[in-house]
Amino acid sequence: NAGVTQTPKFQVLKTGQSMTLQCAQDMNHEYMSWYRQDPGMGLRLIHYSVGAGITDQGEVPNGYNVSRSTTEDFPLRLLSAAPSQTSVYFCASSYGGTGVSYEQYFGPGTRLTVT
Amino acid sequence: GENVEQHPSTLSVQEGDSAVIKCTYSDSASNYFPWYKQELGKGPQLIIDIRSNVGEKKDQRIAVTLNKTAKHFSLHITETQPEDSAVYFCAATTHNDYKLSFGAGTTVTVRA
């Protein structure tokens, strides 16, 4: 299994540009999520999905959109990039299950710089 | 929402010594506490976790303790080795496994 894959690995955007960060998993996990990692702030949840067709907001959703049309893919869209969105973005997946906690598997990350 | 605080932010230890990282959480309903290790340029990886019905869990050189009354939990690494150098994150979840709240991270450096 490839696990959780993310593309691209690095990206530089200009303010106002839009782009999509790709995330895919081949473990048939129901739950997928996006986090951003900033120095001194740990990982903060942006959006998550508990299954195909279902998404919800996390702690810091503003400026980002997601969709989940298949179990495998969970893309993150930046609508109009801002310098405050400069960060490292991680996608994660797990088996999920209400009331039961499963290990979250993280992808290798996408380092995004907005100038 | 849940607030997780982690200390210290950096930790330097001599190879062979022990390392301890402490976290506190705010929501008494939290019931799952994982610890992640992040090596340079990689995504976080689960190293150990503990649930609220257990006070301590050990896996070789790594152990985690939980004090529900005081709302804090700790990671203990014994006989540290150079490969233990990494950033460690604690986390907690209140409702289910979907919304993990992370601490700010501890950068551990093991000196040879």
C-alpha cells in the first residue's frame, strides 16, 4: 500500500491565486482530514470528512474548500491565496468509527508559500 | 473547544538519559490521547496512545501516563538514542476520533 499520498510536495503561489492540494489514500479509510502546521502552533484541523459525500469544518476552515466524491480522494482547495495561508499542509486518514478511536495516518505534507 | 498545552517546547538530553514531555488538556470529556513523532520533512506518525480507562501504557522504551483528575498526561522515553531526535506532539479528542486537538510540539534533541 502507498498509504496517504499528497501532491505537490512544494508550491509557491502569488496572493489571489487559487490551487488544489491533492490527497489520496489506498487503505479504504472512511475518515479523512486536512491539517495545517505552523511554527509553535502544532497541527490545526481545517476540514474533515467521515465518508464519501460528507464533509465538515474544523478549527480553521476559512479560505479553504473541500469535497469528497470518492473514498480515496480528499482535495483541499484554496480559493484566493493569502500570505496567512503560508504553511505546511498535512492530509490524514483513519478507519474512523463513532466512539472508537483509530490511528490517523498522515501524508508527507505539502509546503505552501504565498507571496 | 479542547485546549491542549505541551511543555517543554524544546528538550535536549544526553544519549542514554530519559526524556519527559508533559501535556494538559481542558475538557474533562476527552477520552483518547495519542502521541505522534514527526521526523524532519515527514508527516507525524503515531508512537503510542492511551484511553481514559487506563492510567499507564508502555511499549518498549516509551511509556505514557494519564491523570484524569488533574487532566494531564505525559510521555516518557527511557534510554534515549539519536534516532529519538524529532518533534513530538500530544493530542486529545473529546467527542470521537475525528477532531484531534494537538499540543504545540516538543523538539527533542538527543546528544551523542
